[in-house]
Amino acid sequence: MKSSILFLMILSLSSRISAQIKFDPEIQKYNFNSQWLLNVGDVNDGKAISFQDQNLKKVTVPRAFNEDEAFKVAIDSLSTSIVWYRKHFKLPKQAKGKKIFLEFEGIRFGGEFFINGQSVGIHENGVMAFGLDISDFVKFGNEDNVFAARIDNSWKYKEKATGQGYQWNDKNFNANYGGIPKNVNLYIKEKIYQTLPLYSNLGTTGTYIYAKDFDIKNKSAVIHAESEVFNEFSELKNVRFETVIKDQKGKVIKTIKGTETKILPGQKTILKAEALVNDLEFWSWGYGYLYTVYTDLYVNNKLIDRVQTKTGFRKTKFEKGMVYLNDRVIQLKGYAQRTSNEWPAVGMSVPAWLSDFSNKLMVESNANLVRWMHVTPWKQDVESCDRVGLMQAMPAGDAEKDVSDRRWQQRTLLMRDAIIYNRNNPSIVFYESGNESISEEHMAEMKAIRNQYDPFGGRAIGSREMLDSETAEYGGEMLYINKSADIPMWATEYCRDEALRKYWDDYSYPYHKDGEGTSYYRSTVTNKVEKRQDAQNYNRNQDTFTKETVTRWYDYYRVRPGTGDRVSSGGVNIIFSDTNTHYRGVENYRRSGEVDAMRIPKDGFFAHQVMWDGWVDVEKYRTHIVGHWNYPENTQKDIVVVSSGEKVELFINGKSYGFGEKSDGFWFTFKNIKFQPGKIEAVSYDNKNKELSRDKLQTAGKPHSIKLKKWNAADGFKADAADLVLVEVEVLDEQGNRCPLANNLISFELNGPAEWRGGIAQGKDNYILSKNLPVENGINRVLVRSTLVKGEIYLKAKAEGLISDEIKFSSIQVSEKDGLSAYKSGDFQPVNLSRGKTPSTASYKISRRSVEIQKAEAGSNPEKAKFSFDDNELSEWESEGDISRAFLTYTLKKESLISEVEMKLVSWRNKSYPVKISVDGKPVYQGMTPKTLGYFSIPISAPEKGKTVKIELMGDVTEKDAFGGVVEITGKKELQENKKENRSLGIVEIEFYEKPNQQ
């Protein structure tokens, strides 16, 4: 029913332009994606009207010219070329004398643009949207216009005016899908109009909408809307500004009268309107509630310009080391995802519904944040995150370090453009100024840009690291655990291991031994393959990949809000989906995803569902059995379960095999379980033996048949030569169970008006574009693209010895005329409200309370003792000289019952220190400290009351890296090796706790 309504909406909209495109103040934005012509390679006079282009390849954009190579070749082997895109189009005669703009959501990399043979501008940053004013160069009525774009996607592209390259045009992180891989739009506006948010070329800032004076409990806020208005008439105009707000169902909930004024010829001015709005629905995690805000411009009481903005309203706060969303603390959990967000054989150029499909999967894994990496995300992904309810961290452009000269200026200009363009999208909560720490001066520059163009949007600006910054509003390292009682610290990347979805474990076909594959390592500094002693972390099986996922997250969860004054605000796992970018394992693409390139979940996806189902503490209990239950006879192996319960019991065919050994908070191991065909079930309980959740697996029979299943946009499969259908193929047994060890080669037959794009699997060329594609672990997926012809499409899948399957589906026509259409796919995609409104309850329980330190006295370097408890992880105290001087004595502000001590020590991943802890002179602990990726906790088995706590070194320090496989992006361990003697005690931060009921 919903699909039928959406289809009728499309027909109604299309009918308004099917006969003739007309100037309409309510429809000013037109889809400009159709009827392009593509030539790969440079040509003479490609800009000329007379250029013979009738034999060029016909394409609908977005379309990268090298899309066929996506996942077929490594990132640094993606083709580069100069390419020409040309387009013939017509404009209605009623548009004569109006303003005509083109909006490109982005090209790769640098481009020159021409209308009817005349230059209309260039754009060179290869990332951001930009505008072109073509008003003075176009013809109207039945006269043909020719637009031409010459685009160069060279890895070495240099800015024409300066000869400087762009830092983010990088062969490791920024997949090079060249040409026009993003949408193009055309605007027809009156000569007094609300400007577009396209600062590059146009120098305009558009509309800015935000909420303030929130009352979350009573569901109200003041909504503010403002627009930059430009009068390009030769006479003064009397104007009135008005704002209309519609809810998700299209009902007008508020009309706000705004500025009435006179605007002089050639004048730009900001017009505003604001009012208190009641009964609001607030945008939230997994609750992508959006309003449509119309900003209307009237001249002499006649509507002459209407801008439609889809936005949501949410309250944020960043303080006490925590992030607040709608007055509720939320620990950040999610993914550092490549901005290309690409798919096999199409790259990044997918329809809006498929962006939603992918981004909603992040939310379904219980992620609440995506940190796009290195460069600003495509507008389609930004808007998709609005709809699915996924917070975003938006970068500008960077590679791996702070820079100076023109390269820094390029970064600030890109940040300016990105903020202006995306400041109305509620899902953007963080602006990222660098993928590495930047200087305080540079941080202040970026902050000033935010303050100028988005002072009220509720977005924190920071950069990776920034651990001691007085300017940044958030920070956090990659890989390591940071805590703060001031600005939020969250891990910008963690858990870099790679694993092919095809490899279950050592006991399952194709019997890939965990870690086996290569002893070489691909450096991101030299982009060359270098010998490594151990590369097993990048060739894992699914069971150990899932274990690493659990272990690494627990480091952040353990120190979440509620565990003291200094806390971790969480972190993002790198990456969500396998990506055609820098890799370290044996395949030619990155396999760190929790889903594969076709978005088929790995076990890590389900592990995150278990661990992340709550704003801070777990709020919904889940259990997941890792792997499958189809092994050879007499197989004996450990069974592992991820669960948020306190304990987990294992059953095989109804018989209990006891409780698992718990580690890393969520990981339960059942040792040496012998395989028995049938049903295996894991049941979790709380400490009072109340059942919380359960999961089960069933032994599948022999492969018997094939099953196909498809997904497409909610409003149908459009015959526009750009829309895609995603089809899943499974191998099932006679009872309909997926066969988890099936790797059958499936042959596909496609008939009807559609184009095969296929899927991916391990093998020659990764099976890209092949119509013979194996399932892996019983499942795979393929993509099918529409053509310009509507009709019925038939897809058949068959394999030797299996019953085949066939599906039939149809494509529908979307009206367009003279190269323009009023249909924009994103306008018809539903929002995700699955998690419901922001709960009004607290998101965490207090599990321990910090004890405040008054002072510290040290056996050596006493002037630095204060650095061991200053909430600054870049300062530290370290002893010198004899071991008798390797101690610190802390005086507490009040006598306290000490139940726990937490420390971050110098060379935390390298060194174990033999320490003794005493409270008021009474020893309460003695032992070796563990090696960690940050902090560790020492529970005091018998809490002791006192006013002083002494930490002293008792012997030789042992030194050996415990995390040799955990490296930063350059391939080097991200730490400073400590060169001091092995009888030195070094403390970065120390904290003391008492139980929550002690105060």
C-alpha cells in the first residue's frame, strides 16, 4: 500500500513537468542526472557546440567512468584519465530572464565546465558540492543547450592557480571513482531569490535552520530560520519572509511571520523568522524524525521563491567527558567508514534507497555514530543518515597529518564549504578538522569557521587526538583508550583486523587456518608491500575476528559514563563494510568490515548488536552464538557466545553443557565441545538466574535448492538507467535452512530491460561483473541496474545439483523532458523510527565513584607528581634514580573506603610493573600490572578506608610489546618506546574509587 501511494506521488509530480518545464516558485530544483554522454580520454574541442557526440556512451549520472573496476583492482590501480561528459538540454521560454544555476554534489577530481562553448567555471577540490551560474550563457524555448565538463581524476592533480596538490587525493583512503559520481541538479529562480549553500564559485550561503531554547520534557523549542537573499534586479524590491513548518505527515504545524524589508539592487541580506513551536518530535538515534521547513520569499505579497529544507531538531551538549543527546547521555559506538561507502562494480554511485539500506544496517547493528574518514561525505549519505537516525562526524579533507602553506588553506576552504552545505542536517554532530592532531592555531581557525557559519547548530568541532587541547571541543586517539572529565574523548578508529566472510574457522570448509595468507604488509606511507614478521591479524577467520571485536570494544565499555568522573565517550570501529581502499591482508581490498562489500553481515555485526544495545549501559539483552553448527563427525572445538547476560548456559539437543567462561565482559567460552547434529542453544541469565535472552543454531542438511530475494526502493524500481535492485541468493536444505558451508557456483540469467552489475566473491578478479558467482557460506548478493526502458525483468539462478529459482520484477517510468525531471529519489525514501523517541530515563547506573585527590608527593621528580592526576594524558610523572625513589603518595580530599585503583602507565602496551598499593600504610595489593591499550583497573578485594594511597615499584619492570599486531595506519606502533632503565615507575593518570553506596 505504501509503495502504491509513493508511486502515485511520483506520477503526480512527474505530470507537472511532463508536458513542459515551467518556472514555478514551488518547484525550483530539477534533477539534472539524465541524458549525459561520456567520452573516456581527452578530445579537442570537447566544449564546442559543434562537437560530434552522437556516438558517445549514453549514461545517467551519478556514474564514475571507471565503475567496472570497483573491487576488481586495488585502490591504487583504479584508472585515471581525462574524461568528457556532455549533455543536451532545453529550458522553457518562461525561464528567460530568470536565474539558472547548476549544483554538482561533487566530482572527482578537478573539472572545467562549459555552456554552449563558453567557460562557466572550474572546480578542483574533488570532494565538495559546488555551483555554477549559467544564467547568461543559456538559450530558451526550443533552442538546444550543450553543457560540457572536462574532468581529470589524476592522483597527482594540482590546483591550477598554485600548482599545489591536494592532501586528501590519496591512494590509500580516498577511492578514486572518477568523473561525475554524484548527483547534479538545476535551479530556476527569480532574479531576487534565496541563495544556494554553495560558496565555491557562487559565494553564497543559502538557508540556515536550527532550534534553540529546548524544553525536551515538554517537547518544545524555538525554531529559527534565516536565508541569504540576493536582489539581482535593477530596482529596489519590497520583500516579506515567511517560514512554514510541516511534520512528517505533511501537516502544517507552524507558520512564522518573518522580516519585511526593502532590498536594494545588487544587495545581499539575511532575512529571519523564529517562533516557539510546541509538541515537537525530536530527532534521535534510530529515530530519524524529520520536518519539512519552507522558507518563502514574497515580493508585493506574491510568492516568488520557496526553498524546501528537510531537517530535524535535537539538543546536544558536550561536557564532563560525555556527549548528551536530548538531555540523555550517550556513549558513542559505531564505525569509521570510508566516505566512498562503495559497492562492487558501481563504486559510490548508488541510488538513495541503497544508501539508506547500508546506513540503516549500521543502526541495526546498534551503532549510533558513523565517522566518515578523511573527506566530506556525499550529500546523499548525509541525508540518508538523517533519515535512518545515525549521528555523523563530518571531516573536511585530510590524509594523515597537520600541514602548512596552501595545503592548510585548501583544508579550511573545504571545511567552510562543507559546513555551509551540511549545517541543516541534524545527524551531523561533530566536525572533524583533521585525521591527525593539528596545532592549536589551526584548531582555532577551524573553530572560527564553525562559529561564523554554524554558531547555533549544536555541533562540536575537534580533531583526532587533541588530548591536551584548550581549543578543541572533542578529541581522542585511534586504537587507544582515552578518558576525560572535560571534553569528550572517543576513539576515532579501533580494531583494525581483517577477515574474509568466507572463512568461518579452522574446522570448516575451506579450512583456512586462522591468520594464514601472507607475511607481507602494505604500507600507507610508501604504498609498497613490505615484509612483516606476523600479518595474521589481517587474515583472520570469523571466530577470532569476532573475539577481537569484543575484546577491543570492552576496553571502552568498561570505562563508560557512570564509572567515575573521568570516562570514555566510546569509539568507532574501523570499518563497517569491506572497502576498495588500503588493505593489509592477502586480498586486494580492505576486509575489516562487520559486513562484506554486499552488506552481508559477518559474526562481528551480531556481536555489536549484543554489546551496543543501549545508550550507555546495555538496555536490551541479547545473545549470539558465533559461527555455525555443521561440522564433520568427531569435530571437537570451543564454542563461543557473545552475550550481554551475566552468565550463559549451553544446550545441545536439550542437554546442558554447563556455563561458559566469561571474559572481556561479553565473551563466553565453552571448552572442547564435541559436535552432535541437531540444535545448539545458548541461554543467558542475570545474577539471580532470571533468563534474559537466547540464541540457537540448527544443523542444516545437504544443499537442495536456491532461493532468491530482492530489495528495491520503497517507491519502485525506476527505469532511469541509474536505479538498482539488490538480489540475495541463498542455498537451502530441504527444510529451508541456509547451508552454512555451501560454496556452490551459481549461474545467473538476466532477461528484460536491465543491466547486470553482479556481486563479489573470492577468486579471479573477485568475480566482478561475472554472471557465474559462488555463494560463500551459503549466501551472496548481486546488483541489477535499470535501463531507460521500463518493463518486466526476469532473473534466474541455477547450480549443478540444486533446484533453481527465478524472480520477476518490473521497472517503472519516471517522466523527464528535455534533460530535466522533478523526481528526486531521496524525497521518497521513508524514515527509520525503529528505536523510538529518546527515553526520559537515565542511560546508565553509577557503578563506582571517584575519590578526589588533594595532592601527591613523589620520591623523585616531585614537581611533576601533579601530572599523574591532571586529566591530561600527554603529561606524566616518571621516577628517576634508585628504586627506593620510585613511589608516589597521594593525599585524598577526604577519608574514603578505597575499593578500586585505575591507572594508565608510561609505555602501557610495553611494560609490566611490579607494584605495591597501600592505603594509610596498609598493603592492599601487590603484583604485576597488565599491559593494555590504555587503562587497567585493580579491584581491592577487601576495600580499605584511609586518607592516603601509596603506589611504589617493587622490582624490575618487564618490557615486551603485548600488542604487536595492533599498529597505527603507517604500519608503525603508535607509541614512544621508553628508553629509561627498567627500575623506573611512570604514571600517566591515576584514579581512586569507592563503591557507589559509600558516599
